[in-house]
Amino acid sequence: MEKLSVRDLVMEFFKARPREDMEHAPVVDWVEERYRSLYQKKPRDVWRAIRKLHQEGFLVKVRKGVYRYEPDLETKRELEDFTPEQKRAIFERDGYRCALCGRSANEGYELHADHILPKDKGGKAEIDNGQTLCSICNFRKKNYGQTESGKRMFIRMWETAKKIGDAHTAKFCETVQVYETYDINGHIEWNPNKRYRK
């Protein structure tokens, strides 16, 4: 019998419970127990397999930590990737530089054609929905989300500007308060009156 992966077991769990809202913890517990019984060791990164299946359209994210398997959606869902021609057009438009940090391929950085609106949220493979990101910024975006990444970037830039006495840039970065105005990414704390890191 072919060895079952963590991904296979997560799919098995959800396929046995179609259209049920399932919290993250019971899924992880079941997969870990089943994996241990099969292979006498603990599996790695069950949560990552769940997230990946959501990104691929196999699972629907109901809310944070809760997923559902919809058999009908699985057959209809198509995640679009940029064609080589679209990637080239995006890179050319962006001058072969990362749209967030400015790193370039000439400096040895790997460039990615990234969906501004992610594929798992309905983003299409259209040039207008693409941006050039270096591998570092693309990794950060995937882990933080674009607005989270932006807020963290403003905070870091503000701290650096304060540290070196660049009042003009520090004032510019204080526009990060717009995140608080619109209640976006409130879990990332930023207070301009708080002592910055040395």
C-alpha cells in the first residue's frame, strides 16, 4: 500500500465530513493520531497542509481556524496561474524590480509574479492583478497578508527614521495611523508615542 501523506489524511478527514464546519484542533488531533497509528511517529505541519488545501480551493475557510469541505465547489474551482507571457509582461511593466522593496534580478534576487488579490480569494490571472515581488517579500506576504506586510514595513521604516533622525520620513510613516482609522490589522500594535527599538 502506498504511504499516505499528511495531505492525504487531511483530505480523508474532510471528505468523510462534507459540508461540516470543522475547527482546526480536532482535524490536527485526528490526523496526528491516524498518522502515528500508521507510521509510529508524529506527522509534521498538519496545519500547513490544511492551509495549503484551502489555498488550492479544496477547503473553504469559514472563519479563522474553521474550514469546510464543499464537494460541489471542489469540482468547479479553478486556480489560475500566470502564463509565461503574462509573467514577462508583469516583470517588464515593473522594471524587473520588486514592487515592495525594489530588489532586482540583477542583484541576484529571484522574482515572482504575484497575485495582488490572491487566487484563493478569487484573484484572476490578469496582468492588472499581478505585481513583481522578490522571493523575500513574496514569502512575507504569504505569511502576513499584504496589508499586514505593509503595516509592518511602515513601522520598521518609522523606527529606522526615528533612530537616524530622519524627521521627514518619520512623519511620512506616521500615516500608518490610517490602519487604525479603518480598523485594519489591529492585532499589529503601533503607537508613535511608544519608545522605538534601539
